[in-house]
Amino acid sequence: MSAGVVEAMPAIIFALVTAETAVSVTLLQLADLYRYREDKVMRRSVCMFALCLVIASAPTHAQQERREVGPHEHGAGTLNVAIEGEKVSMDLSAPANDVLGFEHQPNSPAQTEALAKAKDLLAQPLKLIEIPAAAGCTVANSNVTFNAAEAVGATPNTELKKDATQHADFDVDYVLTCKSPDKITSLTFAYFKLFAGAQKLSVTVVSDKGQSQYDVSRDKPSVTLK
């Protein structure tokens, strides 16, 4: 929300009340709107935003919220990489089964511990993805989100049915600072060694050279960037 809109909100509320407008918006709803802050909306759209900046060289205000948890292919994740000057943004999405071996909220001490360890590993991008040392990359920011949807086929206060389906995944955002981004000539994925269930990743890299797509896997964990 722009500063101009925020400053104008008191006048808007006053006009609605005094004119007894028919618009069915309550003062409480307007107050909620006034307090609203867009703090996490941009995370999932960072690569597309960088694509507009780097490839089209035009500003954009498009925003996309994190996707809802839905059906996905076990063993397969995605990684988006946007290289913009010394800033490198990464967006990793992986099925929870690949990382944890289960797809639901932890229901035992062992599963709770497994989730904590997984989050700790996922929060360290340079351990998951090896970048040439010559690039001089350091981690500026890391954010790990575990999303678990309610089981389809389950009902309140009842045990989970055998045929109920569950889905959960990890959404992970990284921001790196690289002194020599032109030295990012390859990526090697230790990710596959750290998570036994991970089989492949679909990788998209956006830079001033354009957009390239790669497929990496447990058998072929390295790519040379174009």
C-alpha cells in the first residue's frame, strides 16, 4: 500500500460515514485495511520480478502470494534463481516427503526432531547448493516455510482414514550477495546427498544473459550455466 493511500484513509472513512454511502464496507473492515501490510507477498514472485527487471528492463508491481499446498510429484522439486548484479535470489520448493519422509504435521517426538533438523539444513543454501568459491557468495537472508494441508478424507475428531490423502511441502527463499556474480558458472547440488527422498530438481536461472532451464538429479547433480 502506497504512503499516499495510507495518508488518505482517515478522509476516506470520514466521507463514507458522513455521506451515508451504500457501499457495504464497515469501519472495522476499513481499519483492518489501514493496518494491512504486505510483508510476505513478494517472496514467491521474486524470480519473475527479477526477470522483468533484467530481461524487459521495465518496472513491475505484479505480486503473487505463495501457492496453496496441492498435489505434487514426490522426488521432484523446483528451484528458481535470479541473478541481478551482486544480488542472487533463490526460491526452492520441495515436497515434504523428499525432505522428511512424511507429509503432515509432526505427530511424534522423532518427527518433530526431523522437521527441526530439516529446517536447519534448508536454511543453509551454500550447503545445499555449491557455487564456485571465486564468486564470493555469502548468505544475506534465508527463510524456510513448512506448509502442511489438511488431509482430504479426514473428518474432525476422527482418525485419519486409510484412503485420505495428505500433502505438505517446503518453500524456501534465499538471498545471496556475490562479489563476482560472473563467476557463477556452475551449480552442484549437495541437496541430493542431504535428503534421501529427493530425486530431481527443475532449475530456472534468470540473469542479464537471459533465461535458462536445467534438470538436475541424484545421478546428475551438477549443471554448467550458459
